[in-house]
Amino acid sequence: MRFLYLDWPQLCHRLELARARPRPLDELVVIGGQPWEPGTVLDCSPAVRRLGVVRGQPLGTAHRLVPEAQFLPADRDAYRARMAAALEEMAKFTPSVESDSDPEARTFGQILLGIEGLHRLWGDEPRLTSRIVAAARAHLPDEPRLGIGNTRFGAQVAAVVGRGTLESISVGAAAVEAAYLAPLSITLLPADDETRERLRVFGLTRIGEFAALARSSVIARFGEHGGMLHDLARGMDGRALRPRRAIERLSAEAELEPPVDSVEPLRFVLRNLCGALCEQLNARGAGATRAVLILELERGQPLVLEQVLPEPAASPDLLERLLVARLAAEPPRIAVSRLSIELRGEQVVSGQQLGLFSPQLARAARLDWQLTGLALRFGADRLLRTRILDPEATLPELRVEWTPATTDPMSARAP
């Protein structure tokens, strides 16, 4: 899985700066209310932070630390709306967006995106990143810290190391990320103060030094929290991305210029779109149960073809063949100007236990796909299979019966 991490530190303060332009704010600013109010500090300027003011601190305490600071009320609704608008823009690139739009959250301003397989749709990772940042720039001021990694922790570290420029960890297994992290300061690990002090006492200053220790020894000394830190140091962050909205469907589209009036050019476009969507499904260990093909014609209403898949799947080859067979069965009579595909009904794909003496089980799923393709080509009413009723019956017609080999593949067709 590839992750893109974006971080706007002290976002509330940045939003207030953008609102105050062209008249700049004071250098010392505390956001949250007036000193005599019972609230707490929501955010502050970097200069105030250096003087000891932190989030969640009582406003009266912040005033005693920096009495000359300018205290501003917090417009939480405005901050929330700006972040929500930016997240909606990012969701146009990928539905895998994790963030918290509540200004009270400590992670406000931090956004994690799953970008696996998006290069087919939006270009390589630097180009995709520039597009996402440009889309967010209309709602969030200034440039974020940004990094790309194979795990969420790796992407966050890359953003810190990049210091405002895109830093990317090479694609690869955990060893690749561990090699990137090894020379970096151990203070980048998300350890609590007690663990951080114990690491200092042991003389550990680099992430690689900590990763070289035996995991059992780390757990014995630091407990389960230490084991989690050890996994991060070895590039083994197993924390999955948690999208802010449940992913109900994935979609991709392509404009055809000039319009296409035959199936073969459409097959080439389908191959790329299916590959892009299936990469995202495979990254989450999921599969789709339905595919919807939408063909916008040069004139008239678009043609919508919905195909039920034999099983939850994320195989671009199987999906492409099935959709091409569907197109061949119902070719568009008018040139197609735009083609889009949606994968719906996402489900977790689990492994299948194979029998020792029945190797044909491994081919059962592939047979269902072949039968569906044959039904599209020759008609579902022409494919039959036998079902044994009574092998010892006297009359042959009582021994077996013929049943449809597959359900009607033409599950939906709308003008």
C-alpha cells in the first residue's frame, strides 16, 4: 500500500492569518477566546508556542505566560467547513481519505490518503501530489508538509524529513522502509516521555539501532508499546487506513477523442481502467461484486450496463474479459465519447481452503467466470448443467434434471 501524508501544522492559526489579510495579525497570537473566559487554547502562533503555550492549556495560564499576546475567539465552524471542503476535493482523486475535520482533534490539519494504483488515472506520484495540493489550496492556506511511504508511519516521517518538499520512500517491502528509517533520529518514533527517556539511557539515538534489537528483548523491557515501536522501526506498520466515509464504490472514467464506434478500442481503455481500480481493491484485500459500465454516446441518452460478478473479485484480466463480452453482446450503435466504470459491493476477499484429494476446487471459481462469459456470448438459456436426483431411478428422466448453468448475466440494462 502507498500512502500520501499531508500536514498543515497549526492550521487554525494559518486560517486566521489568511482571514486577516491584507492586514497582518500580531506575531504573538492565541486562538480560543479571551483570557478571562473559561475555555482552553485551540491554537497559537509559533512565537507563542516557543514561550510555553500549548493546545488545551487554560486561557488564563496562556495569558500569564504571554500577557502581551493577542487573544482571538475560535471560529470552529469556519475551520471545520474549510477542512471539509478540502477533503471533498481530495476525495475526487481517491476515496481512501483519512482525516478529522473537528478543530478540537489533535490531528486536525493532518490528512492521509491511499494512492495505490492511482498512477494509471492521474500520473506518477509527484504529479498526483501536485494535483491534490493544488485542489486543496483553494480551501487550506500555505503549503503543507508532505511525504509518501509504504506505511502510514513511513509517510509521516518522510513529510518531516522533507521539510516542505515532497519526500518519497521507494516502493518495496518492509526492509526498504526500514533501511530508509535506520539513519534517522529515534525521536521520530511516537514514544511517550517515559519510553523516550529510557531509550536515551540505553544510548539509542538512531531508529536503526533500536530496530536491530531482538523483538522479545524490547517487549521484555518496554512492554507491548515498545513492541509496537519496534515494528514501526522495522517498517512493519500494520495500522490500516480508516477512510472518513465507507467506500461503497470505486469509479474511473476516460474521455474518448475522437469518439469510438467499435468494441476493440474500448477494450484498450477498459484494460487501463480495470487495472487502476483493481489495484486499489487489492491494496485493501477486497473485491467487487458488481461492475457498472457507463457509455456516453455522441447523441442520445448514455448506455448503462450493470454486470453481476460470479464472486467478489479484484482481477483486472477477468473483469476486462467479462465486460468486453458484455459489450460484444450489446455493442453500442452510436459512437462513444466517454467511458466510465464503477465497481460496487466491495467485500473482503478471503482465501479458500483446498482439499488434498480434490485439486479441481482451485478451478471452481474460474469455471464460474467462464460460464458467465459463455452465457453472454451464446445466451444463458443455452447453457445447462445436470443435477443428480436419484441415480437408481428406473426412468432416466428421474435420475437427473437439467438446470441453468448460470444466472442471467444481463442483470441490468438502462437507456
